[in-house]
Amino acid sequence: MKEALHIAQAVRDACLKATLQAYDDAGLSGLCHEGRWECAVDAIRTLDLQALVQTLLSQATRVS
């Protein structure tokens, strides 16, 4: 259960980070709020989950 919670928190954190970064980047490009929001949502859709899982597994093996 503890491991599943750790994975869920890592996915949430990665989504939040990707969303905020994309929203800010889109704003710097001059997009309106709606355009920025679309970019932010797209960032979640295209998040590299395989890389995230590999990172989590790598961290878990270092701790063990």
C-alpha cells in the first residue's frame, strides 16, 4: 500500500509540474488563458509515464 501511495503521489506531482510549466511557457508565448489552459492539459496527456516509472523504480532499488 505504501508503494502504491508513493507512485500515486509521484504521478500527481509530475502532472502538476508539467501543467504549471506548460501554462507559464504558453503565457510567455503570448497565448490567452484558454490557449494556455489547452497547452497545460496537453502537457498532462503527453507526460512520459514510462520515464517516470523508470525513475521511481531506479530510486526504489537505490533505497533497498
